[in-house]
Amino acid sequence: MKDNPYTDNKELLIIPDAVHTDLYDGGGKDAIPFDKLEQFFSENMR
């Protein structure tokens, strides 16, 4: 696994008070961090 080119581009994002199902559809909390997802993918998907 040490030679895997995809081991460096990871980020842990903790969303306070969200449970995993909130991230499927946002729940009533608008918990999906679309701005952070867009930033991460635009920086790491080349």
C-alpha cells in the first residue's frame, strides 16, 4: 500500500451534530458540506 499514489490526498471532515444519514439527503440540517466537497475534488481529481 505504500506505493499507492492515492494515499496522500485525504481529509477528515467532522460535521458537528450530524449523523451518517444526514449526509445522504442533508436531513433537515443542510448538513452536506458541498463547498468542502467541491474544493476537495477540484484540488485532487486531476
